[in-house]
Amino acid sequence: MSLGLAAGYVAALVGVYWLFVRWYRASKAKTVSNTVEPWFEEGHPARVAYEQLYDSLPDDLTPKHVQQLKGALMKRAMIDVQRVFSLREDRSTLALLLRNGAIGDDLWEEFTSAETDLNKEIQETVREAEELEKGWGNTIFQEATQQLAQAQQREMEEARRMMERRAAMARAAQEQAAKEQAAAESD
């Protein structure tokens, strides 16, 4: 009798633990799903700007018009590249959270929908690039990646220069304070 009672007690404990884990994961998934912001802000401002520019131009494009469109399309491609990098970073983290039950399937579906939308955007950008210049669709994203890297390098260089200026100003202030202190002590 005591062996059956012990087995029943262990089974009850396992059942209560299992229920608790299910409840905890469900409540945690609701909390995480409600606090996560969307991957990308609504719309695609560079795409809208490109489309507005395209619509405002005449049907027979001059070389100047083509250059304007290429510039707008490059900005669009640069944003697409940033979004690709963002989704790559988010994918592994979200997959792990999904496996652990920390997020719900609805959030994962939103993520995969964002990936699908981005793939369509990339295909459309490639098509637009091909229309503007034959063969450019094959290289536009390489060029966009290079321009992003150059922009990041410029930003880092500017930040380094700013830090050097601040350090020089701090050294000058320390030297001035030391001179004033030496002058005060000699008086």
C-alpha cells in the first residue's frame, strides 16, 4: 500500500510541475509578444521616395533623370541591406526563444512575414535596377553594401576626430588649471 501511495505522490508532483511549466511558458510568451516592437517601422520611406520621383518624371527619361532614379534606388537598396542584416541577427535569437517557449507562434509568423516581404522588396529593387541599367540588378546590392560600409567608416572616423578634439580640450583645460594653480601658489 505504501509503495502505491508513494508512486501516486510522485505522479501528482510530476503532473503539477508539468502544469506549472505550461502555464509559466504561456504567460511568458504573452509578455514577450506584447513587448516586442516590429522589426521595421511602417512603410519603406526610400521606396516611397523612389516611386514618387519615378511618377513625377516624364515617360522619356533623360540621362539626368536616370541618374536621379539611380540615386534614389541606391538609397532604397541600402535600407534593404540594413534590413537583411537586422533579420539575420534576429532569426537565431527568435528561433531559440521559440524552441524554449518564450515567444508564441504569432511572433514567429510576423517575423517570417517580414522576411517574405523583404525578399519581395529585394526582387522588386533588382527589377527596377535592371530597367534603369542593364546588368545593374546583379550588382546593386554589392554596391549598396559597400556604400553602407563606407558610411559607417566615415561615422567612426568622425567619432574618433570628435573624441580627439574633446581630449585636446580637456588637456588644455587641465594645463590652464595647472598654470592658474601655480600662479596662485607663487603669490
